[in-house]
Amino acid sequence: MKKAIVLVLLALSVVSCTQTEKGAGIGAVSGAIIGGAITGNVRGAAVGAAIGGVSGAVIGNVSEQPGQCYYRDRYGRRYIDSCPR
């Protein structure tokens, strides 16, 4: 029951955030749950939260810019441009 209450409060706290912040929050929570379940310890949950948070932030950031895609040039630099049709 406590877990359900915490998850509801967490969901309510991200209602007014940007897509990047929502993606990071959702990714961190789900990464922590998965990491903790797989490893059975706090270290696994922390690593899962970090990986999930970064991944979620990247996905959320991309979704804020409809029609825009991330590309890398031959030097490894990232840039944003229109997506191909």
C-alpha cells in the first residue's frame, strides 16, 4: 500500500513538468524498480535509476521538438535538424 501511495504522489509531482523532466522522472523510477528487482540491492536500483533517468531525459527532450531529429557528424558532434520524410 505504501508503494502505491508513493507512486501516486510521484505521478502527481510530474504533472506540470516539461517533457524532458517527465521523461527523466519516469525513466529514473522505472530504472530503479527494474534495477532493484534484478539485482535485489540498493546499488542496482541506483544504477538503474541513473541509466533510466538519462535515457528518459533524452527521449523526453526529443519529443519536445516535433519534426526534429538528432544527428552526428563524422567528428562525433551532435546537431538537430529536420527529420527526413
